[in-house]
Amino acid sequence: MSSVQMNTLTAVEIDRELASRGREIEAIAATLLDLDKHPGLVLLRGFPPAGLTEQRWRPIEQALELMWTDFGRVREILDTASAIRARRNRPTDADRAELTRLLRERPHEVSRTPIPLAQRTLTGPGEQVLFVGIADTLDRMRTTFPQIAEFLDAVDAVNSRVLTALTPVQARLDEFGGITAELRSIAEGITDLLGRSATDPLALDLTEIDARAADLGQRLDREARGLTELPVLSADWPAAIAQTRDRLDSIGAVVEQAARVRVQAQEKIRTAPLPVHRDETGPLRTELDALAAGPSGAPAALALLELRGRIAAAFVRAQQAVDLAQGLLDRRAELRGRLAAYQVKAARLGVSEHQEVLSANRIAVGLLDRRPCDLAAVTRAVSDYQQVVAEVSGRQG
């Protein structure tokens, strides 16, 4: 007896192996069909991926194609083995040897790669032939499947998160339509986020998704509240025009304040030139005058509502100009107050006349009184004064 004959499967073993592998291939087929319908894969097929998702998809796509190829190879081997086994009730020794080779060895040729001449031997082969069998092919498929499934789950998770977050916002938006510029802007924001989740979902962070969806929802809430004003505006058109004019006039007052504070800040504080805030009320006032001269009604009320929104935005920009300059003045006043508090502390500790304390105080006061003063230098000088007071009082104690 040869060793080959000893390793040859019996008819019972062959039947058991064919049945077992048959069940495996059926289970794999069902899993691959489910995988083929995976929402993440459906998305990738419907919207060609881009960016980070595309980069990560390339190797996964190749692995998926190889998995289907491997499935075909295993099924082909099993189909061949089943056909041989079906020839006769009692397989011959030749049949059993062939079936053993098919079921246990690597009978399937996958590729042929030419061997460079410099790497060949005189009598050796001219090409390298790669064979695979059922066992090693299934092992590779078991290793690859979790990687593919994990990637598709990640794609679907992001896309589902976006859809879940945006669906209620979209539903509410549909009730209004795009009747205002803000509503159209919100619709564009939804479209942008949906587009990103469709083409590059893995570049989106779940926190970012929730934050953007929440912002769109809040903007829609504000716009919806504003739209409830339409009947009120139409009901008393002269009053609505007068109220809007008052809001517009308030911008002029803030612009004047911004100019005054800007001059004061640049006189008292060393800083880069502060931006000059231009008065935006001219074009807004022209629009308001045109609405006041025209007929009232729903279209006019909607136009007035949008105009009020732009007036509010202009007011915010004007106030920001005031805040920028006033912030510098407030910082100078804060440093002056902090120095005064440290001076009181120094007197209470009995060290205000100490030479080091007096010197630090003169430096801080001098820098504060200088026009324009250097806030950074004053900050350091006040901090130095505080430290000197602490050190001197500690030595005397």
C-alpha cells in the first residue's frame, strides 16, 4: 500500500465531506446575497464615493470582488466533485483519488505568472502556477468578510445618522417651501449635508452631523417664528413700516457710537488700525421707502420680513464694531482698577513706600498714563507690581 492510497478518502468520508461543504456553500451564498443588499453597499453603488470614503473603499471593493470570485471557485470545485460522485453508487479507486484531490488538496488553477529568465534554472519551469483549494479559499473568505461588513456598516451608520437627523427638519421645511432667502439657505444646508453623507460619509464626524442638523433646526425655528409675524405685519402696515424705520434708525446711532469709540481707542491704546465700520443703512432705507410707497399685502409683508432680517444683521455688525473698540478701552480700565486694588493691598501690608514697590508702581502707572498705552506692557507691569508686593511683604513678615 502506498501513502497516497492510505490518505484517499473512503466513500463515506467523501459523502460526508460533500454534504458538509454543500451546507457551507449554501450558508455563504445566503450571506453574500444579504451583503449584496447591504444599505452601505447600495449607497456606494448609487453615489460614487469621494475623498476619504473613496480611499478606504478601493481595497474593500477589491476584497469584495475577490470574495465573489472565491465563492465561484469553491462552488466550481464542489460541482465538479458532486458530478464525479454521482457517476456510480460505489466510486472506484480512481474516483475516490480524484474526489480526495478535489476536496482536500488545491486543484483549482488561479493564475500563471512568467518567471524572469534570470530567476529560472536550466530545466526549471518558465512560469509560476498558483493553485487554490476549498479549505484555503474558505479561510481567506472568513478573514475578509468581517473587514467588508465593518466598512459597509460604518458607511451606513453615518448615512443613517444624517437621514435621521435631517428628516424632521426637511419635513418642516417642506411645509413652508422656499418662500424666504433663509428658508432657501436652510434647504441648501440640508442638500449639502445629504450630498456629503452620500459621497463621503466617512469624512463626517457624528458630533459634526448632530451639530449641523441642530443648527439647521434652530434656524428653521427662528424663521418659522418670524413667518408668524406676516399676518401681524399685513394687519397694520403703517405701524409695521414705522417700527422697521425705528430699527433702521437705531443702526445709525450704533454706527456713530462705533466711530466715537474707535477714535478713543486708537488715541488711548496702541493697536493696529481698527476697521472703519461703514453705515449700511442707505440701501436698506431705500428698500424700506419703496415698500412704504407700495401696496400692502402678503408679498409686501414677506419682503418686509426679509428686510427686517437684514436690518437685524446690520445692527449686529455695527454693534460688533463698538464691542471691538470698547473691549480695548475696558481692558485698560480693568488694568487700572487692578493696579489700584494692589496699591491698596500694598498700603495695608505696610510696603507701599518700599523702594522696590515704589519703583514697580511708577513703571505700571507710567505705562497706563502713556498715550497710546501698550496693553501688553501694562499687563506685565501690573503683574510685576503684584509680585513685588508679595515678595517684599513676605520678606518683612
